[in-house]
Amino acid sequence: MQLDRTHIAIRVRSLSEIGDLALLMLRRYPVAVTRAFFAGAAPWMVINAILLSFLPMRIAADEFFTDDSLSDLIRYASWMSVLVVLQTPLAGAFSTFYLGQAVFEQKPTLRHTFAEVWKLRWPLLWILGVKRLAIPTTLLLVFRIGTDSDIFLDFILPWLIVILAAIIRSNRPFVPEMIVLERCPLRSRSSNVITLARRSKGLHGPMSSELGGRFLTVAGTSLVLTCSVYYSMIWVRGIATSNWSTDFIAMVVFLPLALWIIAAFTVVVRLLGYLDARIRLEGWEVELAIRAEAIRQFGEDAMTGQSSSPRQRLPRTGSRRKRPTDTPLPNHEAEEAILVPDSDSDVQTTPPEIEVRP
């Protein structure tokens, strides 16, 4: 791993630039979405279908679309949306680790990704599953299978959960990256170890207002994108089969699929926002350049003291460190490298341009 040779330019970005870069990352690393993300999302998709499929079945069994059918439709769409929102951080753990490795390596393996994330299953389940309400909400719906609609439990409670989750996430959005990439422990007896709570306070505190605004912007954009994807599926089916109705297939297949596709996109946006926060607050681009030069000059033992801290620990990799070769610096007139193509022969030999900003 060469710390100053990354596949994206390490610099400060605006939210619009982060969104644009997220689309490029999806095109560059489709495995992170098609395989890594949906490997984590597949169990939740099955669980959600088991918990809520009785509602579309009940609607399809009605001879006419009545007020009860409309109530079941709203109930199904509300709870499905809430479950996907709550489960996305857990489902995106594999994708987060994969992309975190891909910043420094060309082709991280899925086997290594699954093995490393599996080691962190208990912190992930406790923080992202229990404390962030994904597992409690799922268990609540187990007791609601086959029941009639209730005004509070099925129409008010889902949005109360969403509001509570939004408040927590807007204040602490990068906790998944701290667990998966930085390996911050939940607690430690040593005062020198930076725990997850201390790390979260140090990174999120100075940017709390900006992070809240970004969260609302991403949430609104995600809602629009979800509707766009869902109605695109309806349109394609309508053109092909002349069926434009919101039937059983639309509810059971199209709606969850649209939600999970946009959820995968938000995982990439969150990871890039995490990198941007580290660059803004910690001068991460300068740190990478200094550490990489120290390793080249004095070997990996020179950074042992720094890398022992969980806050400064970079994503682990299974590849061995290669001896760098002397190469000329990139031409300043060349286009800024947002993403480096795989076919570029200078991926492993040419260090990227580092911008140092005050």
C-alpha cells in the first residue's frame, strides 16, 4: 500500500462534487455495489419481504381497491422505507470496507472484504443494529404480521422512528466508517486509546452544523432519486406489457429494489463525505504524504508509533508493500485525476498531485 498513491484526488470538495465523484466511483467500482453491497443487503431484503409481504397479498386478494387497500398500501410503503433507511448502514459495511481499500489499491478481493468485516460483526450489530434501531424495529414488525392497521403503530410510529434516526445520523454520520475502516474500539481501559465515542466527538463536533445541512440535502435528493428509479421501472414495464398499475410485482419487487439501489448510492456518498471531513479537519492529504515519505526513507517501523492509534490507523490490506520506483512528478498542465483508469500504466508508479490548502 502506497499511502500517497490514491485512486482519487485527495482534496477538499463541495457536496455537489462529492455527489459527482460518487457516480464516478459507482462506474469505476461496480463490484462494490452489485456484489459487496447487495451481499450485505440480501439478508435484510429477505427479512423485510417476510415481515411485510402479507400486505401486498391482502391488497391483491381484494376484488376492488377500497379504503382498506389504500391503508395497507400506505402501511407497506411506510414500513418498507423505514426498514431500508435503518438497515442501510449495516448492509453497506461490506461496500464501505471495499471502497475504503479501493482508494489505495486497485482490486481488493471480496473474500478479504468479507473476512475483515466479519471480525467486526459485534460492534456493527450493537452500534448500527441495536443503538440505531434497525434490529428493534425489525423485531417490532415480527409481532405485527397479519394484523390490521393501527393509526399509531402503522402511520405515526414509522415517521417518529425516521425523525429519531435522522437526528442521530445527522449528528454522527461517519460512525460506520470509524468502525469498519479505523477499527475504533467501543471501550478501553487505557486512556491513551481513542474509543469510538471520543473519535466520533472529535470528528463530528467541529462540523456539526454543516453535517446536518448535508444530511438534509442528501436525504431530499435520495427521496427524489428513489421515486425516479421506481417510476422508471413502472414505465419500462408499462411500455413492454401495457401494465401501468401498482400491483403485487410493483410493491414486492420494484419498490424495495428502488430503495436499495439508492441506499447503495448513499453509502458511497457517506464514505466520500467522511474522507472530505478528515481532509478539512485533520489535513489528511498532508498526513498521507508525510507518512508515505517516512516509510520510503526509514521503512514501516518509522510509523509504528503513529499507526498504533486507532484514529490514525488506515484501512488494512492483505497485499505486501512494494518498493517504489523513482518517477517524475505529473505534469501540472494535465487534467486533475478524479479517478485513475485501470489501463493507466502509472497507477502504481506516479504519485498524485497533492493540494495543500490553508
